[in-house]
Amino acid sequence: MQDEQLTDGATTARFPDFPADAEYGLLINGQSVPAMDGSTFACVDPFEDREWGVVASGSAADVDLAVSSARAAFERWRSVSPGNRARILLRWAALIEQHAEELARLQVHENGKTITEMQGASLGTAAAASFYASLAANMHGETFESPLPRHRAWTVREPIGVVGAITPWNNPLVLLSWKLFPALAAGNTIVIKPSEVTPLSTLRLAQLGLEAGLPDGVVNVVMGAGAAGKALAEHPDVDKLAFTGSTATGRAIALAGAARFAHVTLELGGKGPHIVFPDANLDRAVEGLVTGLTAGTGQACNAGSRVLVHADIHDEVIERVGRRLSELRVGDPLDPETEIGPLASRPQLAKVTSYFDISREEGHRLVTGGQRASGDAALERGLFVEPTLYAGVDNRSRLAQEEIFGPVGAAMSFTTDEEAVRLANDIPYGLTAGFWTKDVDRVHRLSGQLRAGTVWVNTWRVGGLQLPFGGMKASGVGREMGLNALDAYTETKSVWLGLDS
Ligand code: NAD
């Protein structure tokens, strides 16, 4: 890290609550500690493309200490009654709400998402803490009419043990909340390895947990890059791995878990098909397509980045979506009026812009965008690209098949329902899919035929804690959220009792 960048006051002026030279230790056994080898790294604010913060960078030795701490805390935490675990989670939820603005600003500083989206994310994190508290308070096994004479039989739900949670940068707290709170509600302890792009929002969330009354060692945070994640995934004393991130990393984590039969849930990449039929409400469909392409600057696993439009309305819809994309307000993510912020990191900028070159080579028709944003000094300094749409895209092309994770859409046309379903399913991913129609028969038929964990009809990107979320195919294994969310963090034990008479 360069001293010059740390002493430059711009990030401090924008974020006075997070001084650029502040130091942040790992959270292990309730204590803030430096990395054993003294390593640090810096966050990068993507709006200014400027470094800030001195963050301890954990290695395998730090991960080992954190896992030992979580193991030592496990017996104590599992013996806390579910009702008392729920009380702590509810206090934590209240603290998150009190600090919602701070947590939102911290995430904007880390990943450049708009303040409006991150304010919602803070409140969503608090809502998740409350939701899983209610599940903890209602945790139960089952009793059965005895299947055998002179016997009784029942089941109990037990925590799995130490959970290793590895998370991405694109929505750091919400995505963590779907792991952290059910894991704790069920009586597990946890070691979290947040993304190196967004390490400090997770750290702050964990500190609020301590304030809420969590015993030391129940939640540990080891910041660092992929090597720390790898050490956690491969640690022999981690009983359950909960991962959200790319499909490539997910595969490595699945293999690491398989080597010792650890429980594994994986929330991986997506490239959702977003289909429009001629009978749809086109005004709403166009807005839905724009949301699907640009929410979170397109850095969303549930992006609708493959646009499939019926040939009869194709040209009109593409023209309207292109116009709306070109009108979006691109700029400072702290400004509540901003609709598109910067990309989250320098590697992400390099990846997204590489697809502009790929699209030129593949010969797709550029409808709008296709380059870095320009026009004022702030846009040129930050990690901005223009919202982009290509039309006439072959579904087998790289643009249509690969997850870009930026505001870049690939549009194509179809003529029959069968062709739409075939194109939609012709991809390794299966996280989300959606379509716009008023035909009830088609609603039932297509929602069954689309191979995705979530299907949206006449809406896009809605969700609720009551409904499970997760992927088919290369988009993941298992589900998060939902009324059965604690199943992924418990073992079910069957108990038989033989009676003397
Ligand atoms: P990533 O796979 O690069 O990193 C995710 C996490 O894994 C980070 O904490 C990283 O440090 C860590 N990591 C990297 N290499 C590792 C290794 N070898 N072993 C263990 N950990 C390792 O993903 P990302 O770029 O942070 O996130 C974007 C991806 O996440 C996209 O593919 C997106 O679709 C996906 N995502 C999925 C969902 C979902 O719910 N399905 C939600 C959000 C994001």
C-alpha cells in the first residue's frame, strides 16, 4: 500500500466515519488481533479508485486459531436454550437497525453499490436476524406413533458443529445473513471469511453481535483473500461449509468438503433468461428488463442478463430497453438519485470491459453502451462502465453463455414457446429465470419447464425470507432462506427407546 494514497484526504472527506489510515484486526475469540505474520491489505473505494483502511490479512495459521476458537465455544453455545439464542439474535437485529446507515455507507465505500440499495440491504440483514430468531425459538424434532410394539421413537435436531462461511462482495451482509443467523440459531458456531473486496462490513456486523451478547468465539472473522478461504474450506475441524461465490470457486470448495464428508451448501453464479411474450404488459416488461440488467450495476447473481424477446415485438422492446439504459443516471453511489454506481473492483472492471472486446470479435449488434463511462472527471476516475445491451446474439456465444457480472445484456429473438424454453435452458447455470405473459396456461407450463431455482412471472428480482433461494445445475447445491432454513445447519437424529412392558 502506498502512504501517499493513505494520506490523501478524499476518501476521508467522503467517509469521515472510516478514516483512510484506520487499522482493522481479525476477530478471533472476541478479540481484535493482527494477522500472525503481520500481513495487511487495503480496501479500494471504487468510486474514487482509491485505497483506504489497513486490514489484517489472515493466513492458514489465523484460520486455524479461529476454528479452534469456534470449536471451543461450540459446546457452550449449543447448550444455550433456543429461546435465549433467539433473544440474542433479536438484540442483534435491533442493533443492526440502529446502525443501518453506518453499515450501508460502509458497504458503499467497499463495493460502490448505490446507497439506496445498501440501505435496503442493511435492513434486510436485520430482518434476517429476526426471522432466524423466530425459527430458533420454534426448533423442534418429531415424535411418532411407535412403529414397533413396546418402543417409542422420536427425532431431535442437533447443530452440526463449526461452520465455515465464505462470502462474496456483491451483497456482503445480506448473503452472509442467510448463513450466519440460521447457523447460530441452530446452535452452531462460525468462522467467516468475507470477500477481500468487502471485509469490513462483515467485521462491523460481527462486532454488533458481540454487543448484542454473543459469547466470545461463537462468531469469528478472518479477513483475507482466496488463500484464507481455501484454508477454511480445507480445515479438518470445519463440519459445514456455506459458500456464496463463483461457480469455479464453488467447485473447489465442494471438492474440499467431499474429502472429509463435510456438509456443503453452494450458492453460485447465474445468467438468468428473461423472456418477453407479445401478450405481456410491455411497459412493465421493459422496466423489468432494465432492472434485471442493471440492478447492483449488473453485479447480481440473479441478473436477467439473457434477454429473449418474441420476434413480433423484438425490435420495439429492444429499442425501448436500449433507450432506458442510455438514460440511467450513472454516478456517485452515495447520491440517492444515482441509479448505476461503479463496478466493485479493478479486476471486475477488467473482466467486464474484456467482454466489450469479446462482443466486437463475436460480431454482436451494439444497441447501447459498450465502453467505459465518460463525460466528467468523477466518472473517468471511478470504475464505471456504460449500461450495455447487444442484440442478435447467438445463444452459444461467450457473451450469452458466460457470467459477466456487470450491466451487460445479450438479447436474442424466438418465435415459439418451445424455442424460448430451449434457449433459456441451454446454459450451465440455473439460478433464476423469468417471463412476461398474461396467458395462464403458459404461466403454469413454462414455470415448470424452466430449469432454475427461482422463476419470476411478470416481475423480477423479488424475494422474501419465507421462500427458499438457490440454484440448479452449475448455480449451486442446496437452498438458503425458507421456513426450513435450519435443516441446512442441523443433523436430524432418530432415537429409539425400548420399553420393558
Ligand atoms: P469468488 O468465487 O471469486 O469469491 C467468493 C469468495 O471465495 C471470496 O471470499 C474469495 O476470497 C473466496 N475464495 C476465492 N478463492 C477461493 C478458494 N480457492 N477457496 C476458498 N475460497 C476462495 O466470487 P466473487 O467474485 O466474490 O462473487 C461473485 C460471484 O458470486 C458471482 O459468480 C455470483 O454469481 C456469485 N453469487 C451467487 C449468489 C447466489 O446466491 N447464488 C449470490 C451472490 C453472488
